[in-house]
Amino acid sequence: MKNRKVYFDILRIVAILCVIYNHTNERGYYLYAFPANIGLRIFYIIVAAFIAIGVPIFFMISGALLLDKEESISTLYKKRVLRIIMVLIIFSLLQFAFRFLNGTATLSIRWLADNMISDNIIASYWFLYSYLGFLIILPLLRKIVKALDNIDFVYLIGLYLVIEGILPVVLYLIGYDSYNSFFDLPFFDRVIIFPLVGYFLDKRLLLENYNSQTAIKLSLASLGALAIFVAMTLYRDLPYEEFTTYDKGLYTCGLTLIIDITVFYLAKYLWDIRNDYSSNRGTKLIAMMGSGVFGVYLIEGNIRYYTEFIYDEMSGFIGHFPAAIVWVLLTFVIGLLISWLMKCIPGLKKLL
């Protein structure tokens, strides 16, 4: 507890709440597709665009915590890679049982193998495979960050914002959906760019660079990014009937990195640099909640499945968005309780 960085736990909590809200679909996340008026639609677009920070924040935390560690490749595989593989197998089997019981899976070893090897047993488990990829290249990334100086990190962030952020907006406005797919920058993959940025903010950015003036500038830049997302989403005006798995009508681009950086920066600035939380009574609770986030991620879909009736009942009384927020918070709390209980099971504590 003494050496635990509370702001990481705060970031984990914020990130998982964003992930859960993202999975509410038409009950929450898609509300921008069914607006009563333009003001509400803009509000729902802003909320949906902001919650895109969830997964990047998790990767940024991983970069901040792991990229400066010294450990052998064998230790990495025994301690980290094997853990994720075990989690993937155990919880995929549990999800398979759940899906079989509710009639969405067949009792077939081949079906199970196909969905674990070439697909995800449930959609949200894509993150486990992506994180596994990050761990496998971690020894190489550790060598890379040692060779980079601060100006290199700034160059990488600037390059990402221009090519993945500004360029797509400009191209779309003049009639192009994207640039040539062969123009590929591997460093822009999420398992590389977000861990590197998290490492830079936590380990390389000097303490004197954390100040209220920079916090305000980043916050204003994030508002600017959100304004672009609102304008572009309204400009596209994609009907709900045309939504797909990968295009939900919301326009976002690499400018989301500004919001990711802002949230990470503010968390570190407010709860690490400015705040002496060593005597804060709430620190233990925050740490306990943060330690249960991974477990919440693994089972939040199941909890939503069994509690969606609560949203359906409440939405008619308090409105769709408030009901979605209550549903998200309820899912989070129940998930934490189950996560803590799972840690009491021999063998699961080390995995969670």
C-alpha cells in the first residue's frame, strides 16, 4: 500500500466505467442516435466520444508500470504471459458454459476451439488477445524506450495526432474515407503507441511540467477534440439503421489521444503530485476498487445480461441516460463484489 500509486487505481476505475458504458449499446452508448433535440444529441455524442478513453488508458497504465522493469524473457513469460493465457482459457471456458446455458453456443469442442483461436468467445475478450500481444513484444519495447529521448516521444505523439487525427478529418471533408492502407506506421498500433505515451507521461515527463497551466491547456485541447467529434458526427449523420459492428455513427479519430493524455495527466497531477494521499482514509478503498477492476472486466457482460431489466424498469421513470448511468454503476459494484469473492478461490487470486 505504501508504494502503491493511487492515481493508477483511479484511472483503472474511470477506464472500466467507460468500458461498461460502451457496452450498453442502444440503452446508453447509442443514445446519440435517438435524440429528442439537438442539445441532447450533442450531449450524448460528447459522452460517447469521451468514453473512448477506456481501453487506451488501460494500455497507458501498462506502459507506465511495465516498460521500465528489468526482468528476463523467461520471467516475463512465467509471470505475465502465462497468467493472461490462463485467464483466457479459464474465463473462456466459463463464458462458453454461460453461452451454452442461455442457448447461444453449441456443446462442441470444435466450436469452442474455433471461437478461442480464430475469434473471441465473447466480443470484449479481444482485449486479452491484444494485451497478450503487448506482453510478447514487451522485451523489445523496453529496449526501444531506453533509446528514445523526450523529443522522440513528443515527435511520436505529434506524428500520431497529425496522421491519425488531423489528416483523416481533412480527407473526409474533401471526399475521401481514408488514406492509402499501404501507408502503414506500425508504431501507431494501440499495443505500442498507448503504452509508450503512458510511460512517457509517468516516467519521463519532469515534475515541473505538471502544473495548473498545462492542465488547463490540455483540458481546452480535449474540449476542442470533442467539438470536432460532435461536428463530424453531426456532419455524417449516419442513421441508426446503417450502424455496423465497426461503425456506430460516432466520428472519432486519433485526436482521442489528446483526451487520453489529458485524463492521465490530470489523474497524476491531482492525486500524485499535488495531493499527499498517504493519510487519506479513502485511499484503501480506492486501492481495493482498483485491484478488482480486472475481475470486473472479465464478467461485466454477464452482470449486464442479468441486470438489464433494472435499466428497462428505471428508464421509464428517470429517463434513458440516468438509467444507463445507474445500470453502469450497479454493474461495477456487483462486479467488484464478485471479483473480490473470486479472489478467495485458490489459484484465482494470482490470476486476478
